[in-house]
Amino acid sequence: MSAISAEAVNRLRKMTDRPMMECKAALTEANGDLDKAVSILREKNAKLMAGKSDRETAEGRIGIWIAPDQSVAGIIEVRCESAPVAKAEDFVKLVEDLAQHVAQAATGAETVDQLLAMKLHGQPSLTVQDRIGEVVGKIRENMKIARFKVLRGGPFGAYVHFDGTVGTVVQAEGPTPAGDLLKEIAMHVTAKQPLAAVREQLDPEVLAREKELAQKQVAADPKNAGKPANIIEKIIEGKMKTWLAENILVEQPFVKDDTQTVGQLLTAAKLKAKDFVRFKVGELK
């Protein structure tokens, strides 16, 4: 066959973002067929990913994407091996792309494997797995999706910590508020880590366990000896009220102004708390 032209190599580099010599080798193997060369590079990416799949991925980033019309939000945790890679431009862009894919195209995907097999939103020539493979092929580190979540029906607010290691999406019911109210509440969730948005979402077993603990604490306190049952019950109720104020989003004092609760802030904006998702890298629940 004729020699591989520099123009063909450059075209393949633009398509795949791979080094010049790898592109030239792929074109040579493909006898100059550009599409076949792309497939060859993807196959090499897949083999590279398989070879690195058992390497620990202790670092990573949280990505969030919210539709401009506030109709849907996606959040994803993507892992890598090292802290420098978690901050690298290519990895950051990958996480952003995957967050958008989750929000816009992950309907019906319930597992990571299902997500990996999907055609990438906006780039139907690639699967999600292929997109990850592109970055693995360039950076040479193991990368994987740890988890993802889609929320539908906003308005939404989101916050991702500056280093990308923790992020939160807050979902409300009502009109889209002006300003950064929901973003600030997402920041609050990130910092205060409530267990649920409202009492009704709390696991009944958790509530029962906390009440049992409160009962034991009250019974063990000598100051409560001989008190009537109705007084004991009020003391237990007080302990539970304190616990709920620490663990239920709408009952928590707002982190930036503890003179009002998150619920009061939302009510003033004619909103109700619906849900939230908080991801921290490595903190699977």
C-alpha cells in the first residue's frame, strides 16, 4: 500500500486524541482505512482497560448536570487511581460528559454495566465504555463509574466541592427560585449530611433504633428516677426532636443562618423539599 499521509494521521489524531505514532500504527494496520483505524484504537483501549481493571481506584470526581429547563438532573461518581489524574483536564471533561449523559440519556439504565453499554449522548458513534476508554488510553490509569442517579422534575440546585470529591443535587417542588437558594441548600447538604429531606423519607428502622436509644438514655439517667411516665415520655420526645433537627434536612438550622431552618427558607420561597442526592468519592452507601 502507499505510505500513510500526514494528513490522515492528523485526522485520526483529531478524532481520537491519541499520540501521532499510535495513530500512524493504527492506520498502517488498517491499510489506510480511517474508520477501521478508529476501531483498532478502540480495541486497544478496551484491552488496556481490561489490563488495568484490577488496579485500585481510590480517587475520583463527582459530576452533576442539570438541564437548562430544570426538568432533569444527573449525578455520577467516576473513579481513577491518583489525585493528579482526578484534577486532570481530560478526566474532568470525561466526568462532565458522563454526568450530562446520565441526565439526558440514561432512562432505563439501573446498573453501571447497563450504562456502559449505552450509546453516548451527543456522540452516538461511541458507547459510554468507549468514551472512558479514550481517556484511559491517553492517561493510562484505571477508571470506572462507581454509581449514578437521575432525578426528574425540578427545580434543582447543585454544588460540587472545589476538588470534585463531594457533590450534592437538591430537588424541590414549586416555582424555580431566583438567585442561588437551591445551590446554597445543596452546599448545606454537602456540609451537614442529613439522612433524609423530610421525616417521611427516613427509614422506620433508623427512627425506631434512635427512639430505643433515647429511651435507654433516659432510663439510665438517675435524675429521671421516680418521674411520672408522661414526663419521661416528654423527655424522650425532646431527645427525638433534637435528633431530628440534626438529621432531617428541613428541620436543620441553615448552615449560613442558624436563626432559621432549611424548611423555613424553602417555605418563604414557596417551595417544598422533595429529595437530595449526596455523593462523596469512595463513600458508597
